Amino acid sequence: MTGPLSKYRILDLSTIGMGPYATQIMGDLGADIIKIEEPGGGDMMRAQAQGRNPGMSPLFLTLNRNKRSLVLNLKSPRGREVLLRLIRDADALITNIRPGALSKLGVDYESVRHCNPRLVYCSLVGFGSKGRYAGRPAFDDIIQGVSGLAGLHARTHGSPQLVPAWIADQTVGLVAVHTVLAALLEREATGLGQHVEVPMFESMVQFVMTPHLCAHTLQPPTHPAGYKRLFERRVHATSDGHICGGPYTRDQWHRFFDIAGRPDMAASGRYDTQLDIAGHIDELYDAFAEALSRGSTAEWLDKLLAADIAAMPIHTLESIQDDPHLKDEGFFVDSRHPTEGLIRTMNVPTDWSRSVPEHRRHAPSLGEHSEEILKELGYAPDDIQALFDCGASHAHRGSPGAGNDL
């Protein structure tokens, strides 16, 4: 097994997007991810979109590679017993099950910490446990709204709007990754695990307000909150498409004046410093837009890049898959899943000179690795069958655990 996290075993008691995204990143980096799923349907994401086979939706395939699936009924004493055995040798546990439900199941941190004092137990929650919103349900769209992200659009579009992407789920998933890894690093020094809580609300407020606290950084504030430059950013139309980017610095604007044939702007004295640029950004963007409308996307990309001004075309969800740079990087990967046929996934976006992350396993069928993992825990064949017979666990017999290995 390769990857920088290959010595770690992480138990994944999460569903939907945020938790599975975090654990897939750690799985890509080499960790042994055991995805614990409930009997019946397993992770809700298995059924969120139409796939070739039941329980194997495209969304699930995208979020759950490099994991092994173990079905456990945590409402049964024998299923909980298996989890406690797993915890004894696990490095971390990540869950987005709501705290009250975890307590009822007897698998909250206080109930399991005695099994393994070195365990890093990560709770993904909607709202921090010390505030009045603690325990409330939360999803990506709710957090986009309450964090202020959707409200940013009101300044440019007139009304709040949601970003049509899992920006909260995936951003907070990244926060979870670095939080767990930091706790594991701290454990190297102390020998002790701990409970870490990753709240969506607080994480996304930090994300939104890092640029937009702005004038409110100085108290009492003298101006409204918000980084004005961000509200002025635009997508610029060309004669046959659109371009994003453009000049940022004083020198870049003056290079633009040159290629746009606007010596009058360069000589006006209105744009001589970076503060001048910030103070006249509206008229500068208007001049930029007017110039771009007189040429094609290809023509302007050539001119801007030749002048060392950042600019790129606007992609669609379809055209991004044909981007030549991403093809050079091998970003989109087509491979054959043992049950789902030809599928397209995305490669690890980082590049490593050693300990290279890799795709080791396709996304698993529900319970695909139950028998394999139970054997690793020391259960005898008769005991494993008894766990299956009583409903504490389940195995997907049609596709043995090794079948999804790449």
C-alpha cells in the first residue's frame, strides 16, 4: 500500500457528501478507510441518482473510492460489539450522525473512548455544541444561507442565491481532513487521541468572512463590511464567448491599456497607483469589457496571456472534461468498475515526488468487505455467519472484497 497515510486506519460513519468527501481524500492518500453502513440501503448517497445498478449511484461512485464497506447494525448489541472491536485498533473515527443519535446508540465519544485512548474521534456537526443552534439539522444549502454566502449575491444580483455546488459540504470536508490530520500529528507527541468537533456553520462563516470582515476588522467600524473588489469582479463577454480574469495590479492595467490601444487612459494620471486602481475599478472594468467585446475569445486570450495578464475561458460542465491541460495532467480517469462498467472519476489533484497517492479500490458494493474485515478482527467463520444470520452484519456475496481492487 502506498500513500503518505498508509499506516492509518480510519472508520467512516458518515453519509451523503461532507464526511465521505473527507474520508475519500484520506483514502486517496493511502489510509485504510472502513466505511460502516447500516443494513438495507447503506449510505443514502447510494440511491440519490439513477445508476446502472441499485445502490451504486454515480454520486456514490464519485465519493467513495479507496474504501471498504462493512455493514453493521449499530442498534443491535452484536453490531455495536463489532464496532468497539474496530475502535480498539483504529486511528480515527469520523461521523456526521447527530450527537443525540450517537448517544442513543452508545457510540458517542464518551461511550467509546475507553476502548482506545489513542483514538481521534471527529464529529461533523451543523453547528458548534456550545451555541444555541447546537443539535439543529444542517445541509449544504442551509449553511450557504446562514453563513452569509448566499447573501453576498444580493449585492450583485439583487437577491440571495445559492451556489449550485456542494461548496459548504466540500469546504467543511477539507476542514475535517486537516483537523483530523493535525490531531493525529499531535498524538505523535502525546500518545493520546481526543475528540474534535468540526461545525459547518462556524467553518463557513470563517470562509465567507475572511475577505469580507474587511472594514469591520477595525472596531468600531467606519464602513460597511465587505471587500468591495470582490463584488466588482465580472465575467467578461467577447464577440463569441466569455473570459474570466483580467488585470489586477497597476502594472497589469497599464499593459492592458497598451494592448487595447488606450494610451489616453495610461496618460490620464487617474490610474497611477494601486489605490487609484481600487478607487476607479468600475470604470476600469467598463473599459476592459468594451475592449473585449471587439475581439474573439481566442484573440483576447492570446493578447492577455502574452502580456502576462491572467485570463482563461469559461468552461461548462461538459467542456471542462475536454480541457487540454487536464488531459495533460491525467485528471479525469476512465476505468472499468467490476459491477458498474466503464466509469469516469477524478484523479488526486496534487503531485507527489514520493509516497504517491493512487486509486487502489473502486467504490464498494454494500457490505462488499464485511466478511474480509470480520476475519481481520479475528472472528471465526461460524461467528461471522452468526452475525449475518442475526442481522448484525451483512455481506454482499456477489462481489468478493478483492474484486474491486485496482
